[in-house]
Amino acid sequence: MEKNEAKNLVIRAGHELVAEGLIARTWGNISCRISDEEFVITPSGKSYEDLVPSEIVPVRIDDCSWSGTVRPSSEKAVHSALYRLHPEANFIIHTHQYYATAIGATGRSLRGYDAFYREVLGRCVPCAEYGISTTQPLADAVEAAAALYPEAQAILMRNHGVVCIGVDYESAFNAARKLEELCRIKYSDLTGLTDLPENFIPGTPAAAGKVHYREVGGRTYAFLKSPFVRRLAQAGGADESAENGSDLFSKMSRPFGGGAGPLGGAADGKPGMAGRVVKHPLGSRLAPLGKSLPAYIDDCAQMAGASIRVLPAEASGSDMARALMHAPMVFVRNKGAVCVGADREEADAACMVLEKNAMAAYVCRLLDEGKPVGGAAAMAENLIYRFKYSKLKNS
Ligand SMILES: [Zn+2]
């Protein structure tokens, strides 16, 4: 494909994937082959909404080399490995989509699904071993899975996300979309949950009433009762009848609001927000949270480190504020969670990651499968994130 045409297609793909909730912020990356030797790929650390063609970077397939002033995505080695193994592939999408990422955290591969999905995804969606993001071991793990299953059009990346391969943009996009559908069904089968949300993106109608915000001291606090955060926070039996969002927010907002009154429904004009927990047979097997919830996905390890702290239900506001000085998210048992960021966008990003980690943790804990990212890897992820993020902020 001609270079400029490919660059514009990558930009269009970014917009469409964001619109469908398959990618967000600067997570994930997209590439298009332009010859036997080269592909073009999204840049490192730029949000998809305002990409321009000059920021889509040509990269060589054989050695990942590139030139110019815009850095290509740090997962370019994953793309180049797949273009080498798949001469027919012209488009590759890497996402951190919700259900596929959660299933990937269990370490399970997908197989034995309907012909409808087989046509798009191939007979199997393998799960690649874990590798720290942006590193060669991650690219090697994906390459090994792709080599073992040459027919697979999608690969789960353990504790991370997925990568989808297509002969063209439409087929790669379709693989990402169908994979998410399939994983949502699989997630429901594995957990017994029948009321699964499509995804959880703060600011969208699906998330309305699940996140309430408060700006204090130049930071934005987000009080979160999204579906999986709620399920984990209340695992082991909360008093459901007494729980509702307003309780949570009024209690939590006191230390942040400086006595300005309850944050609750009233502050957002949404009184009586429901915090209902749907009971189901498998969910009651879920053990209550201990003092922390491990990071089951890289995004979470990057933002919060190896685990997210869990405060007791009776934690005071200053306990929460203190915990939020060390990490941007904290659970409060039986209640929900609080996230914080420099602005609403950052607070939303923390909410999204927290919910995604809760989804992955929920299925892993329920099945007693999968393993968290773990200490050393989580520390490395956290450092990479801080380094990249501080550079972005200063650029
Ligand atoms: Zn990624």
C-alpha cells in the first residue's frame, strides 16, 4: 500500500477503535504494511484523537529501525515479528480491550468456539506467555505463540492485552471486535455472570452514575462503584440493603470536600444512585479482599505497582487521602474505590484501569487460575510508566 494511504488508514483505525471502546488514551497501537520491508505504526504515547500523518512512523520489518523525530510505538517489535511470520498480513492492531484482556489474565487459550468466530479468528486464539511491556521478551512470547498457531488471527497477551492480524484493515478490526464478543461470552460462561456490561469507559452513558467526581486542591477525585469494583469490594458479603452510592460518596467525600457537604447523588444531581449487587451462585465463592488486590494487568502495575491497597470499610477520609498519595487508586472494603488524577482525564484513566483489573482479578480469583503480574515485573512496569509519562509531560 502507498505510504500516505497507509498512514491515513492507521489514523482512521485509531478513531474507530476508540469509538468502539476497544482502545483508549495512548494504550495499544496500530500498524499497516507498506511493502515487504516496511510498515507504518502509531507513535509512542500520543492519544489517537488528534494524530496527524506525519506522526505515523515507518519502521523496517527486519530490524525495527526507523528515522525521524517522532518515536514509533514501543511495541513495534511485536508488529514486526508478526509481519515476518505472516507475509499475507497487512494490518495489525494491538489493544487492551476489556474482556479479552481479562481472559488473557487466566492464561487460557480459546478454542472449540462456533464456526461464526472460527471464520474470523481461526481455530484457536492462543495465549502468549507474559513479557514486560515494550521489551523483547514480550515480542518473543507473541512470536512463539504465533509460530505455534500460524492460523490464529488473534493472540491473547497474558496480563496485557491482545494483538489481531488481518489481510487488511477491515479483517484486523473485525478480529478485534469478534474476539471481544467471544471473550465476553467466555467470561460469562466462566463466572456465571449474566449481566455483563459491554465495557466501562468513564464519561460514556454506560458509566453514568457509577463515577462521581470532586475537585479538591488541584486534583480530581473519582468515587467509583463500577460493576467489577463493586463486586470485588463487596466480596464475602456486604450488607447490600444498606449500600447505595450516596452513602459511599458522602462518607468518602468529607475529607476531600473540606466540609462542603456530601458529594453523593445530590452533588451530581443524580440522587439515589444504585449500588445493587447481583447475587449469583459462583460469586458467593469469591473470597473477601485482603489488605491489597494484586495487579493482574500491566496497565494496573504501571499505574499502581504490584497491588492496589484495600482499606477497611471504616477507613477515615484521611486514611484514603494518605493512601492516594502513593498510588492513584485505592479500594474501600464493602464500599467501592477512589481514584485520583491531576485532572478529570487522568482520574478517568485510573478508573478504567482499576475496573479492568477488577474484571481480570474477579475471574482469576473465582477460578483460582492465572497469576498476578508480580513484584519485580510490576516494579519494572511502574518505572517504565513513570519514566515515559514524565517525559511526555515535559515534552
Ligand atoms: Zn500494550
